[in-house]
Amino acid sequence: TPFFEFIVSKNKILSLALSCVFYTLFVFFGGVFWVSFYFIGYIIGKTSIFEMLAKYKQAHKVSTFFGTSLILVSALMIRYIYPLSSDLFLALSIICFSYLFLSEIRFVSYFLELLGKHSGNIFMFHTFIYSYDFKNIVYAPKYVPFIFTLFVLLCLFISIIIEFIKKYTFVNRFTSFISNKILSNVK
């Protein structure tokens, strides 16, 4: 959104601090927790952190693999003990491991790229799918791997439909126009 772009473009440290504030507010009071994910993801995208890790991996393959595997297993264990308050750590661990190791597999790389392209839409509507609108469909398989697979495929399908609708209803041009107007007035 233009507001987040403006904050991150002006001061990455301030954005990270705001993410920590949102995260802390959630842990103590509940509420605006997921906004911190958006900030941190945006900052990671703008600062090329994963590219720097990939360069490090070239020189230190074994230690990078064991280090990220250890972090991933730790994140899973922490997630088991502290269910919601550790999601950020788990998500970053999975993303980092996938980027460094799984993305080298051709099919996985294509799938991760597709997920990345639709991640904004999925972030916005995934809760409605698994909690409200498609609850009976998503949980029908009864086994976690099948539920997860069905959930991801359903999210991708809906996101592709949303992008198709946005393309042919001129929503993209309209949002770009509004963003440019807002950002030109702020600068």
C-alpha cells in the first residue's frame, strides 16, 4: 500500500521498529499482529537479504544447510510450545530454507515464483477461506498434508481469478493512479 511504501522508503529502521511494536502489541494485547508481517516482508524485499544469504551459501554450503535446518527445526519446536506468537519466526525460517535450498529444484522454483506473485492476494483473503467461506472444502481431506495442499491450491486458484478480474476491470490502472497521486502529494 502507498502508506507502507512511503514509510519504508523514508526509513527502514523506523519500519522495522513499527513491526516490532505491532508484534509486541499482539503478544500482550492481541490484534494488529499480522501488520508486522507485511512490514518485515516488504523490508526484506527492498533490502535483498535473501540474495545476500544466497551469496554466503555459495561459499559455505554445508554450514548454511545445517544452520538453516537447525533454525527451521527450532522454529517448529517453538511453534509447538507458543502457537501464535511464534508464527513470524516460523514463516521466516520456512521462507529462508525454501529460498536457499528448495528453489534450486526446477518445479519447486516455478511453484514458489507463482506463490510469490500471488502472495499479496493470498495474504489478504486466506483467513476467509480456511475459517469461513470454504471451511468444509478445505478440511474435507482430514489429513494435514492434504488439507495444506488443497488450501494452497484453492488460494492460488482464487488469486488467479482475482488477478483476471483486476486486469479486465481496469482496477490495476485505477490503483496505480491513486498511489501515484498520494505519493506525489506526500513527497
